[in-house]
Amino acid sequence: MSSKIKILIVDDEPDVLEFIEYNLTREDYDVVKASNGKDALKMAASEKPSLILLDIMMPEMDGIEVCRELRSNNDYDNTIIAFLTARNEDFTQVQGFDVGADDYITKPIKPRLLISRIKALLRRTAADLQNSGQQQFGDLIIDREKFLVFRKGEPINLAKKEFELLQLLTSKPGRVFTRQEIFNDIWGMDVIVGDRTIDVHIRKLREKIGEEYIKTIKGIGYKFDY
């Protein structure tokens, strides 16, 4: 399982799908694709993307209908939806925003502008989450105020010490926390625990959130790698 940011592209034109996939993959995003609205809903449910690029004009089920369907489900409250459209009419954009779109990207798509808009949307959403007491790392969402953790939209049941350990490691992603720092912060200097206590909690945490997030630095400690 990848910890990269996952983006779902939905468009009924194969050339457009291939073009966008190529440019997003170059930026190290994890890309999944759908060629119609109905498949997009299935793909969103199974893949839990952080961002969806959604064409408006599609047969059977257009982008407006797909967006409306997604926004009616609380699982997609934090999913970014940006429409792809060649139509610049004001009423189309108003209709899109009314059903919950976050942005518009017009065709023909310019790669540099596309990447810039995507990065801006991701930054804005990350800031919004943080202001609400939440942080997102790939498919992992941590609500520090409510002491909740979600993986791919599903709640994860963590014990108190497991949550505190995850909260410590994610406070500074990429930073190595020594075993002594972890002991002091989570258990306190006056509490006597066994040498394997940290290892057991790390193992249980990995089983619940995924193996790829927490890295062992031999002889030193652990870090949250995102």
C-alpha cells in the first residue's frame, strides 16, 4: 500500500486520461483512473482518493451528478473535487460549486498550471484540516481534538498510549525520536516499563495504520515517514 497522495482522474477521453496521468505520475502522485461517472463512484469507494479530477461532460452520468452523489456521503467530506471542463459559462461553474466542487481546471490543460492548482488545493485542504484539529497523511486522518484516527475513511480503534505515540511521531514527520524521548514523553521519566514496551506499541500501531508509515532507525528510535 502506498503512502503517496492518491488522485482519481475521471474523463471519457482516453488521450486526456493518459496525458494527465503522465504529468501527475511525474510529480510522484499515485494515480487511478475512470472513464465514466458510474465507474468513478466505484473507484472513489474502493481507492479513497485525496483528490478527484472530474470531467463535467460525460455520457450516462455527468460530473455534476457524480459530485452531488459524492458530497451526499460524509466519507468524502475531506475529498477535494476539481472539475475538468472546456466550458467557461458562468452558470456551469455556479452549478458545479453548488454541488460541492472545490475548483475548476479548464481544457486544454496546461501541465504546469494543473500541477500548481493541485498543490494549492492540497495545501489549502491541509491547512483547513489542521485548523479544525485534524491532520492528513496520505490515507490517514488524525483528529487530535476528538482523539480519532481514520484510515481510508474508516475509523481505527487505538488504545490511549497508541494514540499518544502516533500523535508524538506525527508532530514532526521525518524527525527521528529516540527511544528515551518516547519513554519520557509517553510514559514519563518516573514510570518503570519493560524494554520491549515501545516495540510492542509500535508493532500494534503498524498493524492498525499500515506498515509503511513508521520507520525503525536501528539503535536510535523511530520516525513517522510520509
